[in-house]
Amino acid sequence: MKTDEMPQQEHFAKERVLFELHAHTDRSDGFLETKELIEEAAKQKITTLAVTDHDTVRALEEAICISKDYGIDIIPGLELSISHGKYEIHLLGYYVNFNSEGLKHGLERQLEARNLRAEEIVKKVNEENGTKIDYQKLKSYNHSSFVSKHRIAQELVNLGYVKDLNSALPLVNGDSVNVPYENYSNLFFGLEDGLDFLLKHSRLVALAHPGKLKMNMNEQKRLIKELGSKGMFGLEVYSSKNTAEQIAEYRIIANELHLVETGGTDFHAKPREIKNWAYLCSRIPIKCLYNVQLFEP
Ligand SMILES: [Zn+2]
């Protein structure tokens, strides 16, 4: 059972307060430009929006500037990719110090790793499907900080190989075209240095969508415990990527380890997500917003 099918017993807000604590712009792998994302949030009556792009903070200044016209409160965030053995771990940082040169510098290698990985994925997609995506061309007109899988999917549509994104995404997300972070572990942050980096440059660090980790619950628990002992203070208990059973487990773990519960929809503005965005946000308990706002500087 996914989050959006869950019974609504956990909603305490008298008024419907819509917020999103996990969203991406086209500076990473979202489909909307920063301004479009904020316009869409305003349209769907979302009043607080954490912009949490993968490995880049390039959207944040613009987001904060534009959001004032829409009465939306922006939480500056970041989702950091970590290579940990065969695992790919995502850590969310909230209230990121996005003007820091040290932060920007530290993210450069991550972007290089993502681009090298993307080039390899393009090669695999071409081989597998007989397509002719030109990686260099794709990179050159890319508004994003790196060439994402979503952008490769969009290129399949643009070049007329498939009719829409829904048909393109499976072609870039399949196991046969996947390139593990592990291949670029020399460039990606590892578990300890990644956590240290994020702790240094943000106010609250939370493990993103643990349900997406390819680990069993015991292994997940061990990982969460390890991260918690080193300063991670939050857990994304509520995510559309976590099943209802997992959410119940994560609540117990968060309670045991004294972590705050966070939640977000991991919004990328895929066609299917846009339609349901407000609804998916309404499934995240309001306490998650308050928990994150506790860390506002
Ligand atoms: Zn995300």
C-alpha cells in the first residue's frame, strides 16, 4: 500500500495547510523551471515549498526571489547523492547555506560524476534501443546542472522516438541501462564525508525516501542508526516512495533514535505527478512541516 492510499488518521491541521518538503526544478532532474514550479505550487495552493535539487543549489536564489510575488515560503534545500558500497543514498539538507563558496565547490565533483554517469547511460540507451541521442548536444543545451535521466527521456520524445514522457521514462530507468554510483565512487561523496559536508552547510539533515533503498529493514535500521549517531537528525518517514508498512516501521525507528519525522512527495513534475500534487501533499502530516521549521535559522 502506497502513501496515497493510506487512511487519513494522522492529519491534525484544522485548516488544510499544503506544503511540500521535497521538490526538484529543472536545475537537477525536475521538469519545470524554477519559476514554473513556483507558479504551479501557487496554483495548487501550496504555501511552503522546500526546493531540494540533487547536488545543486542553483535554483535557490531565484526561487526565493520569485516566491515573494506568490506569497510562498521557500525552504532552501539540497538532496545530496552518496555512494556507499553498492548503495545509492540520498540525504536531504534543509536551510542550506546556499551562498557558501565551500558548498558550491564541494558540489562540483558531484556534478562531474553525474555527467560522466549520464554519458554512459546515453550510450547504453542508444545501444539498447537503436536510438541516436547525441550526449554532447544534449549537454550543450541543457539548462540543468547535469544531464539527468529525465532529460535523456525528454530527448527521446523530442527526437520522435517515443510519443510521450510516460513511454520514454521506462527506457531510461530500466536495470539494463543503469549505471551505479559505485562506478564513480571516487567522485561522489561517501557516507561519512557526505554527511559531514551536509551538516556543515545546512541546519537539518534527513535521510530521503528510505523505502527506495535496496536494503532490508534490518540493514536500513543499521544505516539510520549509524547516520543518527553521526549527527543526522531527520528521517523522511512520509514519502510516496515508502509503503504504509514501511512508514509504520520508520515511525518506530524515528521515535527510538530521537529523529524528527519529515515527509515530502519528491516532486519532479512528471505528467502524472502534476495532476495529483496537491493531493499527495495533503497526505503528509502537518507535524513534518513544523519539525523542519524548528530548524529555521
Ligand atoms: Zn528527490
